[in-house]
Amino acid sequence: MKVKYFAWVRERIGKAEETIEPPASVRTVDDLIKWLASRDEGYAYAFEKPRVIRAAIDHAHVKPDAAISGAREIAFFPPMTGG
Amino acid sequence: MTAHVTVRIQQADFDVAREIALLTRGRTDIGAVVTFSGICRGTEGGGEIAALALEHYPGMAEAEIERHAQEAMSRWPLQGLTVIHRFGRIEPGQNIVLVLTASQHRQAAFEAAEFLMDYLKTSAPFWKQEEGTKELKWIEARAHDDAAAARWTKS
């Protein structure tokens, strides 16, 4: 699946998007955050406060317990500040 | 007459008068148009800023605003609405966002415009960075914006 990062999440990880293949044990958005955070320091820094991170699956907001199976694109970003 | 819903995400500026004219052109069933323009301030958090840099999530920004536009159309008797949100570098005094709502009577247009702005603030995937004299700094989300959006949630 494709993963996208925005704003300071993108800056901390050091890339805007990538394709990942998490193991089958990674079922929810929350699982995916934990799995990504364990990859390296940049990811750990980006996800150091997982409750602050917002997520979207296929362009729609989702909660941390949302299942990721079947997702084409998952995005992680800070709380939004548009308008 | 069919309702006119326009959602645009663009780097370029917009012309408020032109957008109102496009929304109301050829119609005699509109009695009220409410306009909200969000403009870049020259100060943020007490300090002067040179500009704002707006990042967005292409694809989702359009989809998210479209969802709220359709919800506004279903909740209020609107004749049409327009939402334009800019991205990129925006200097103090320049436009950031435009919401136009059109209805037969003013109340629906006022309420729908407020609803749309409250949701744009908290759920449209845009992030503002302030460009100070030396550095770029991400602007933090505000709790009162969450509270403003929450009051529209149907109980």
C-alpha cells in the first residue's frame, strides 16, 4: 500500500510518500503507527505522540482503530490548520 | 433551478465579485448571498510574519470539502455554494479562502457559511506554516476551532 505524510510528519520522516508492505499482524491504523515508529529515529520522532497524529484512508478521515486491509492509500498528518 | 456547487483548490488568487456573479448569474430565486473571505494577517501569535505557506493533500482536500459542501446542501435550503481554498505562499493582505452560500432568505446562507468554515478549519487537509523573519514554523491547531466545529454535530 501507498503511504503519504504531510506537514511536520513528512519533515520528521524525511519523505512525502512510500510504498510499504507491513506484516499481516498489522491490522489497524494504530498498529501501523506503532510498526512505522519502530523503523528508525525519524519515524519514531514523527509518531512520538500517536494521539496527536491524524490518519486518512483513501482520502477519508479515519480513527486509530480503523482496519487497513484493502486500503490503497493511507496518509498521516498533524491536526489541520487550514481555512 | 438546479443548485450550483463549486469546490476549487488552487494556487492562484480569486476574485470575490466574479465568484458571486458566477454563482448568481441568470437567477432570480436567490435572495441572499453570504461571503466569507479568509485573509492572511501580518501578525501571528504576536509576532510579525512575512507570509504563510500552505501545504495541502491533493485529492483528499477536494473530496473532504465536497463532502461538507454536500452536507451543507442537504442541511439548509441553499440555491448554491462556492468554496475556494488556496495553497502555496500567501502574503499578508492576500486571500486564503472563500466561502459563498446562496439562499432565498438570509438565515440559511449565514448558517451554512459558518458551518462550512468551521469544518474547513478542522477537517480539510491543509497545514499552515508561518514564514517569520528567520525561520518557518508550523502553526498549531486551536482547541476553539474544534469546539466551533463540534457544535454542528447532530445529536
